[in-house]
Amino acid sequence: MGYYLADVIYPSWSSFVKTIPRPLEAKRKYFASKQESARKDVEQIFGVLQSRFAIVRGPIRYWDEETLANIMKVCIIMHNMIIKDEGAINLGFDHEREVNFFISVSHGEIPKLHDFLQTHNRIRDETTSSQLQENLVEHLWEQYGNE
């Protein structure tokens, strides 16, 4: 199951990875800084795309993953073409990263009510949310924290 980077206003669900308010340990401080940085980058990119393209603002639940990826890539390419055509300053985005960036969302047949409720309960599980955050803290620290 995927997850979203979120701030503290979101509930403690397994689908949200929130920052750690007032972290004390070095590895928790490192996680909080990386999570907040990545979340702000994603918010900035989507804000720019949403301001230009209405298709990015609308609901996405009826499209499959490949269609979503193509929509995002096309919007990013068109955005870059507009910036180049207008001769605007570089906004500081890594354009190669933008083109390869897309939302990974699971789509398919509409689930039966029982399956839907099971998935809904898994998403709202606070224990899983805490464990996911703990796993990510440890992973980031092991991979990059000692640099």
C-alpha cells in the first residue's frame, strides 16, 4: 500500500507519513527535515501544475495508473514548453525528475463492499501508521544519516 507525505493536521492513518513534531534524537531530526523537504517540493510542483492545468485539479479515481502517469508527464512537458517559450527564469525544478514523476495509485474494478471496508480499515490503522514512520526513520538513518 502506498502512502502520502503529510503534515500534522492529517489523521494518523497508514496512508499518511507525517513529520515528527519537535524531534529530539538525531535520526528523528534527520527524518523530519527530509520528510518536510520532500513534502514541500511535491506541494510546490503540484501547485504549479494545478494552477495551469484543470485536469490535474479534478478527481482521478476513474483513471488507471498508466493514464495518470501519461497525464502528469504531458502536463509537466507542456509546463516546461510554456516556461521555455515565455523565456521565464528557471524555477529551480529538476526537469528530468519532473518528467519521471507520477502518482502511483491503484485502480481497477470497483471493489465489493466487504473488500472496500477491509481496505478502509487497513488505511485507518494507527498502529500501522506508527510502524511505517518508525521503519522510514530507521531506513533513512541507515542509508543517509551518518554522512
